[in-house]
Amino acid sequence: MPDLPHHHEQKLQSLERLAQRMDRAFRIPGIGLRVGWDSIAGLVPGIGDALSLAPAGYILYSGYQLGASAGTLARMAANTGIDALIGSVPLVGDLFDIAWKSNTRNTELLRRHLEDTASRGEPLPKRLGRRAFSKLTAPREFGRSLSYARNRPGPKQKQPGIRQHPLNRFLDP
């Protein structure tokens, strides 16, 4: 994670705490599902959904103040809009609020944008070394080589009619 300016990091942490209170403040016993004040306020028809727009708007405005790009702000606004639109439907909207967690999504978008912006001045090897390595971000050939290693026949189990590539890969006829 690149080093963000101190004031950006402090602001992001306060926004993440607000998002946590709005989306994941309480755990429902037995189920383990986390709900926040956004879901609880949504139980009050009309007023609750309007009240939950205030913190969401604050997160969006803070993203603007921190210098988020227009694309990031548009995605944040779309998350908030979807939450407000579907959240206004009685009962279905309350269940949707529990799953959608737009405030958490928005703070993650904002953090990712600010970290990407901060890392632009770094050399490429340092940026690539900082990337998370997973099956999704691994090069395509790496993923294929693992499945190939598991499924390929052994040296004595050559399949008839299949030519072998010089790099020890089997080619279909």
C-alpha cells in the first residue's frame, strides 16, 4: 500500500469508521450477519431512507474534497443511488440494504483511487511488487500451467494421437 499523505489517511480512516457504523455496526446473533444504522433506519418507512442519505452524501462529498476523479465519484454516486432507490421499497429494500452496503463500497472505491493516484510516481517494479497476487491477478499462463500440471498424463501414459509441444504441452489433433 503506497503511503498516502497524512491528512488523506486520517480522513479515509474517519470515513471508513462512519461506513462501518452505517453498514456493519451490529452482528445478528445466530446468523452472524452484520447490519448497521442504515438498515435499522430503513425500517422506518420514508424517513429512515432519507436520513441514511446524509452520511452517504457526506462520504461522496468527502471524496470530492480529497480529489477523487469524476469516474470514481460517478461510481460512488451510482452505489448511493442504487441503495436509495431499491432501499425505498418496503421490506425488499431493507433486505437489500443489509446486503448492498453502499457506504463500505464507496470508501473502498475512494481508498483504491487515492492509493492508485499516490503510486503513479513510483517506479513500475515497486508498483507491481505491491499488487496483490491471487488467481484473479495472476498471469493467464500461470493459471493454465497449474491446471496443466494437475491434469497432464505421466511420462508412461502418453495418449495416442496427441502431439506434444516442445514446451511439454499437449496439442489437440
